[in-house]
Amino acid sequence: MAFPKNFLWGGATAANQCEGAWDQDGKGLSTVDVIPFGEDRFKVMAGVMEMLECDDDHTYPAHEAIDFYHHYKEDIALFAEMGFKTYRMSISWTRILPNGDDDAPNEKGVEFYRNVFTELKKYNIEPLVTINHFDTPIALIKKYGGWKDRRMIDAFLKLCKVLFAEYKGLVKYWLTFNEINMLLHLPFMGAGILYKEGENKDQVNYTAANHELIASAKAVKLAHEIDPNNMVGCMLAAGQYYPYSCNPDDVWEAFNKDRDNYFFTDVQARGEYPVWAFKRMEELGASIELSEEDKKVLKEGTVDFISFSYYSSRCTSTDEKVLNQTDSGNAAFKAVKNPYLKASEWGWQIDPLGLRITCNTLYDRYEKPLFIVENGLGANDKIEADGSIHDPYRVDYMAAHLKVLKDVIEKDGIPVLGYTMWGPIDLVSASTGEMKKRYGFIYVDKDNEGKGTLGRSRKDSFFWYKKVIETNGEEL
Ligand code: BGP
């Protein structure tokens, strides 16, 4: 049997993409609440257009999302029906601390997550909790300017302290920052960063990155102190870069593009900045403050496992002509179109073998257990007259990736803790804010304009995944 007996099968979501109830029960305003739908979305996420409150000219998909806040029992029952062993979800920081650094937590927020975890336990589903999934309190952006300010570390630790203490015994697996490297690509989304006129963006980004990395290390240490059973992981938006050609210039380019991402996990897994990192920052005119105390903190707060999202590999080149042929996919990671790969309806290229390459690179680099916490296919599903939804493309995508994951475990001998596919239930797309970019096994009746009953129904893939879990991955 390839997959170990206790393999954690499940699905992953994020608070802002499914909870809704954005201003209910004392919740404060967060970055994700002010990221609009439509053409301004990307500008806001990238930190080049300021939006620190909602206005009447925009709509905001996170406000209602799929209203998991009021449907969680029904949704968890469906996850349980598929046999989930784990459910990855995130905490909305401002549901717990409405201003981001309040001295006392919002009891209603604490209670909500306790109810969710208790519901999960009822079905023996192990929660896997992302502490921060693209979620910075607006109050802290107004007060400090987001993660470019070192005081964010203490605010984050306040949140962690509440979580580790309140949910001790209920939650064992934690991730500190979702796709921590996203900060370099979508800085408002990743770190609440808004650039000032004339500011060196690299300086701002690396300063914020340093603060998140120190905060992450402190959180790991605190989690272990509060409960030695806690297992804490880092989380990377992964996907190996391929050189477009064997021209050494291309190979070197791809190598360095990978380093820009591994930069984060190198610190989180090894507890120190890699030697080349300071040179890299120097080249960009950036530098960070790193005291002896900071270095100690990083060393003491290395993660227990490496988690990552994998949707696709990426391809790069140094040739101008080739560079113009970008894929139309993930706007956060613009890459060259790889002629050997097919793509999803949203232009995200599909490369199952790339998952094996990525897993091997990560394991060679860190020799820590891996956890694939996001992987899946966004597609525009069609409902038949009888209400059924046939989504063989989703099954094909995931089966191909799981077959490769089997090889990673069986042929490469790499320890893998689990697999939580992205979006077991349709939810708001992070990049586009759409509903129609659906990942789920469970359909949610809601369209891009926000219309629909929010009713849930099972797609064909629901039954497929149930079987996968039942047979522990033997039948794919
Ligand atoms: C990752 C994020 C998720 C999720 C996923 C799919 O970057 O961690 O939040 O949304 O990508 O992306 P999208 O929703 O843009 O299709």
C-alpha cells in the first residue's frame, strides 16, 4: 500500500473565501473584506491601489462568500460523508481580535471556531489550521502600515497565544502563513502592504518578509511550549521553475526564480537565512534588520513539516521573444507558456509530474515530512436538468496528481503526511473573486453576481473522492 495507513486525506479552504459574515458578531475589518470583485481587484491585491474601506462602487465577494459561518454543520457533514480525515481551514484574525491587537479576544469569534473544531471532532476529522491566510487586520494597516512594521510581530503573537491556549487539545496541526512567498507577488494580500510614492518596493517587501519570518518562528516556539503535541508547518506557493531551454542563461534564471520562493522556506525550515539571500537583497537595494536575538529566534522556531500548494510548474527564459509568450494563467506568478503542457480554462498549466519534481526538490532541501495542502482544478461546472454535475476533468486532474504522489511516497521514499485538495466545496476564487471558478466536490448555488440559493449539492467527483479515501488511494 503506497499511502501510509494514517495518511491525512482531506480538503482545504480559507476563512475569507468561504465564511462570509464579514461584519457579524463583532468581527473587525480585514484586507480580504476590502478586496473588490472586478478590474480593480488585482491593483488592490498588489498594493498599488488603496482601498482600506468598502465603497458603493464595488462589490466584495468575501462579505457573504458561501456563508460557511452559518452552514458549517451541513458542510462538515458532507466532508465527513466523503470520509475526510482532515480539514484545512483558516482563522479570520479579526474575528478573534477585531482590531488585530486587542487585549481581550472577541468571545463570539473564539466560540465560532470552537464550535467548528468540536463539530470536526465529532466525525474524527483532524483540523489543520492556517493561522494567517491572506488576512491582515485593517486597523493594523492604519496603525502600522501592515507587515512592514516590526510591531506586527507582537500583534500576531497575541493572536497565536489566544489560538494555542483556547484550542489546546482540539487542534494539533497548524500552519503559520499561507503561501508566505505570495508577499513578493501580491503584497497587500500577503502582508497588508501599500506602497508610498517613490518607495523601494523590494526594501518594503523584504522588510515585511523578515517580520513574517520572525513572527512565524516565534509562533512555532510558542505552539510547542503551550502544547508539545502541536505540529507546525510552513506553507509555500510551490511549483518548480523550468528553464525554457538548455541555454545556461535560462537554467540560471530558473534556478534563481526558485530561490526567490525557497528563500522563505529556507529560513523557516533551517532557521537561518541562506548565504546568498543578503547578496540578493543588496542587488535589489534592500536590506533587513536582523539582530543576534532575531537570529536566535529563527533558529529556535524551525517548522516540523513543510506544507505547500501545488497547482502547476512554472517556466522561464531569458529570451525576450520567449518571454512574450506568457501563459494566461496565475497572474501572481506570470510564467512562460510551456509548450508541453495543457492548461485549465483559466490558463493554469497542468503538470502532474511537476508535483514529483517539486516534492523531491523540497525534500532534498529540507529532509522534513511534506504535506500537500492545496492542489486542484478550477473549472466552470455545468448543472444538468436533473441537478447532477458531471466533472470528469476534475477527477482526471486530481487522479493524475495523486498517481504521481503515490510515486513520491513509494518510489522516492519521501514521507508525506497528507493531501488536502483545494476547495472541497465551491468558494470564492482568491485571484479573480469569481464563484464560477469552481474547485469543489460540492457545488454551491451562487454565481459571480452573488445570486443563488447557496444550496449545496454533490458533484460526480464527490463520489470519486469518497472512494479514493475509502481505499486509501488504491483506487484512483
Ligand atoms: C492559492 C491560495 C488559495 C486559493 C488557490 C486557488 O494561491 O492559497 O487561497 O484560492 O490558490 O486560486 P484561485 O482561487 O485564484 O483559483
